[in-house]
Amino acid sequence: MIPKTIYRFGILGIALTMACSKAVDPEYVVEESVVSTPAGTEHVQVFVPSDGPSNERPPHEVMLDAFYIDKYEVTNAQYLAYVEATGSEEPQYFRIEGFDQPSQPAVGVLWSQARDYCQWAGLQLPSEAQWELAAAGTDGRVFPWGNEPASESLCNFNFSSGPMPVGSYPDGASPYGAMDMAGNVWEWTLDEYQHTYYANSPRHNPVNLQNSGMEDGPDRTLRGGSWFSPQPSIRVFVRSTVLIMEERAAA
């Protein structure tokens, strides 16, 4: 089966954006806004520390079919085209100064809104496994650019700024050329969050949809960190949800 292209939507605080994916079609024209991964990729999580959060363990291998993923997070301009074409509701932060530039990632997007945008575009959200492969490649790196500590030349994090226009940090690109996969805005994935999923997930094309009737609950998995995240939270292995972030903020 030909893979679908994946859209990248992220979250800002309790606001969100997205990314979408497409299965690899030999006749699909790869534009500058899309990057691809090879078929049959074996993704090995080799650098997850033994004392790291339990939801990032155990290290495991998965096989993924080839897919395309958006090079950039979905922008306000792209999402506005969808709103105007469908009459859909604007996201939460769409008109707020500091988040409203056309080239900034669309934030304040609910998971169901991200899904509906992807369906309108003929694409889909990435699974956790697809997102992590696109962000990290297969060499076990800690960040999309490698193992070098994060800096302001590689991404925006730790309250260094608000959301930046997509592609502002080309030196922080992933091995496949995907931008802003650490910092900027949290990104939605297709999966429902399960703390122990890595201990029992399927080896081939894993995606957790066991409670698929729940759409906008706090159980959808977020990846990548954001402009306000500390360095440990922008590692490629970090898994989060809206609930987890709310609990940390209240602690």
C-alpha cells in the first residue's frame, strides 16, 4: 500500500499545530515542502538512558513503511486557506498578536481540527513512530541535529522567543530535512497516549488507536517540545500529552 503524506500540527501551551504524511508513491512529485523516509526503515532507540522517564522505555526496534512528511509545521496561511474553503472555526490563537503571522505555525488547533485539516488535504497526522523517525533518523541521536546541546542557532526553546516562522533554524534540521522538530511548538500525532506503549507496541508500523472514539480528550500524544520547553523536553524521545503538561505546570 502506498503511504500517505503526513502533516505536522503543533501545540503552544494548550494550543496546537500539526504535521501530515503521505505514503510513498513513485509518481508523487516531491516538492520543497515535503521530505521522505526510506522503506523498511529499522528505527532503533539506542540512546534512551536507563534512568530516563519510564514512558520513553524500553529501547525497541520498529519497522516502518516509507512515507513523506511535511518539511515544515502547518502555517497560519495554510490553515486560513482551509478555514476559508470549508467554513471551519478558526484556531484559538489565530488573531492574537505574536501568533498571527502567515509564516508562523498555526496554534490553538484541537486534535480533531488537525485531523480534519489533514483529511481535507488528503493526508493524515503522523504516528508517534513516524514522527520520531522523521525527527531522529536511525542513529539514536538525542536531538534532530545530533547530540550537540540545544542552542539559539539550532532551535527556539526555554522561553528564548515566541513561535518563530517555520524553517527559521535550518541548522537544526533532522537527518531527512524536516524542520523545527525540536522546540517552536509541540506537535500532534495520530496516537492515543499510553504510558507503557513502548513495552508492548507492534514491531511493524505501530500506532495506538485502541480508544479511537476519544477525540479531543487529553490523551493524544504530543512530540517535539516548544519555544517554552527546557532542553530535556525537546529531546526526540520525549512523549507528552496535554494532561502531563498541565500536571507539570501545577507542580
